Amino acid sequence: MSLIGVSIVNVALPSIQQGLGATQSDLQWVLSGYALTFGVVLVAAGRAGDIMGRGGIFIIGVAVFTVSSIASGLAPDADWLNIARFIQGVGSGLLSPQGVGMIQQYFRGAERGKAFGYFGSTVGVAVGIGPVLGGLLIELGGPDFGWRLTFLVNVPIGIAAIIMAFVWFPRPLFSQGTKAAKSIEHRVLHVFRSLDPIGSVLLGLAVFAILFPFMESRSSAFTWLLFPLGLALVAVWVWWERHYARLGRSPMVDLSIFSTRSFANGTLIMTLYFTGMTSIWVLVALYLQQGLGKSALEAGLVGIPAAFISAFAANWAGRRVMTYGRKVVIGGLLCGIAGLAASIAVVLLQQDGHLSIWWLLLSLSLIGVAQGSVVSPNQALTLAEVPLKYAGSSGAIMQTGQRIGTSIGIAVITAAVFAALDMTSWPVAVSLGFGLIGLIMFSALAVAYKDLRDRAKATDDQTSRDKRS
């Protein structure tokens, strides 16, 4: 639901503009406002789940998301819609880390890989059906009411999710340390300190400052000053987390997890992957609609085969990732690079009339293989050695990297494509964009290969020590 909340709105923007008389800036914030609050609350929400129970925070997140979806669907003007989308992003940020945290909590070994595989299959289907579902709802409801359905469709799904969560999830409980507290006052104080409120605020402000310049379409020189401020706030946050730990308290994030190579490398791989790959679908949609005059529904249909192949690949890879490790991720990245090269060939040959643009269905299917073979398997490997008490917050750190990578990647790559359009044609400009994404994927591949070598060396060293002992 939270992923469809991103992709379904893309095709609804023209109808929203017509129905509410929205400006270009309003439309920018329909997309960006959701992504911004989503990224800001992720880590704090993950830590809250670690402390107070992941099921309870999940239910709160779904409830917030569902109520704000109603508010979005009934919005009388663009300002109302944007406020509702900000709140919807908070709901999504609350619920998203809990799924990853619960997989960490309740599954081990090969079963964890399978669970992440099912998780990845859901991601693949959600990403693929969002644009198509949006197009169908707009067709059914018409230009005036159809865009409202793209928000209201979340309501029955949200209600069903809340009911199932109450039936299936453990009741929200405080941690063992909290149970041992002798009074309600001590319990509340313990939870408050464990949530690390100063660390939460510092990281939230840092993420906001880093993301905002890339999301504001009319960024000024003053706006871009927020980016170095965000980096400075990250440094202050790191200092505070270490200071908080030295006081004997539980920090928001145990920074020692970054000394675990699997976590550090896996987080970097995921950030690079999302910096590049998420821009593919933006470029494809822009090219088909603005470059070739295709409808929003046609643009959405191009991604359907890739989405379902992604779902299958995630399930297949999830069952094998604990056996083959980073080799699965490396294979997925190689498929993604091959898919980019094939898509460049399709676009350029289509320009000359030698090939139909619908051959993208085949070339983008390789991107689907990459999606399924990289995202969920990499999550399983990245979080494999993370302590359980930080499962939610560490998973949220990885997801925050995804959000930052997505925002920066889309902003930079689309800006490069539009700049190229001033000098060349759509096919050449889009091919340039695909080429930039390919360079980012090669960077992710280099990190994955380094991690594979590091793991092999560590295993050999341990074997040698065991033989000597």
C-alpha cells in the first residue's frame, strides 16, 4: 500500500491539476511531501518499534495512512491535499520499518531469506500495478473523480490490514528492561530515554535538510545551503549517539553496527541501487508520454512484465540467498546492467524506425530480474549480523539510504536528461540517462564484489586459525 502510494499518484497528476486548479509547485509537493516525511520519520519509527512493540507501531502507521488517504481523496483544494500527503508520508514511515523488523525478529537462517523473498515479491507487484491501477481508476472515475479514487482505494486495504494485524500480530509490549521497572513513572522514563528523543530530532532534521533541495522544483542558492547543513547535522548526530552510549543509555542507533562489514557494505549497495534504478521508470514514463505521445495507461503497462518477473525472482533468490550470499546480488546487478544496455539499443533503434518501442517490454524484464535479485536478498544479507534489539532502527537506516538515493538519483538524472534535450532528441537524451544509471550500477557492483572478497578472506582466515588451534 505504501509503495503504491508513490507510483499510483504519478499518473494522476494531470487530473489533479485539472480538478483542483493546482500549480506546478503544488504538483511537485504532492509527490515530494509524501517522500519527505516518509524519509524523516523512518529511523525514529524503527526504534520505537524496537522498544514498544513492532505490531503496535505498525497498526498506528496503517491507521494514520488510511485516515490521511480519506483526507486526500476528499481534498477541496491543493493545500489540503498536500497537508494530507505529508501526514500520509508519516503513516508510511511508521509502518514500513516494522515489516523488516518483524522478519528479523521471527525468522532465522534460510527461513529469513524466504521471508524476505515473499516481501520482495510483494514489492515487485506493488511497484508494477501502481501506474496501471491509477490509469484504470482514472478511466473509471473520469478526470474529475478518478484521481480521488487513487487515494480512496487505500481505505479498504488499510482497514483489512488493521484487522489482520490485530488478529495475527503479538500485542504491543514494552521491552524486558521496561517490564522490570518498578513504577509507571520509571517505565515511561525508560521508554523516553530508549527512544533517544534528541538523536531522533537531529537525524530527522538532517534527513530533511539533505532531501529538501532535491525535492523543491524551484530550489534557490539559499535552499541548496540546506544540503551541507544536513551533512553537518549528520556529524552532530553521530557525536550525540556516541555521547548517549557513553552515558550508559540506549542510543537511537548502535553505531557499532557500521563496523560490521555486511551491514555497511549492504547499506551502501542498497543506496547506490536506489539512486540509479528507480529513475529508470521515471525516464520510461517521460519518454513514452512526452517523447512518443503514449497514454498514462500505456506507459504503465510497459512495466508489468518486469514487475511480475521481479516478484518471481525475489521468491527464487530469497530461497537461495543464504546458500550463495552476495553472488545472488552480483548476478542481479549484472542483469540490471544488461537490461540498461538492451533498453538503450531499443530506444536508439526505434528512433531510426528499425524496432518497435514495445521491445522495451523484453529489455525492461531484465531490470525486473535485477529488482528481485538485489533488493530483498541484499536486505537479508545486510541485516543478518545486526543485533535483534536494533532490528527496526537498523532496517530503517537502510531504508533511509534508499529514500535519499531515490530522491537524489531522480533529481540529478532527470535534470541531466532535460539538459540534454536542449541539444539533442528524446531517444539520445533518454539513452544518456540510462548510461548514467549504468555507471551507478557499476559502482554498486564494485561494492558487492568487494564484500564478496572480504567475506571469502574472513572465512579463509578463520579456517586457518581453527587449523592452528
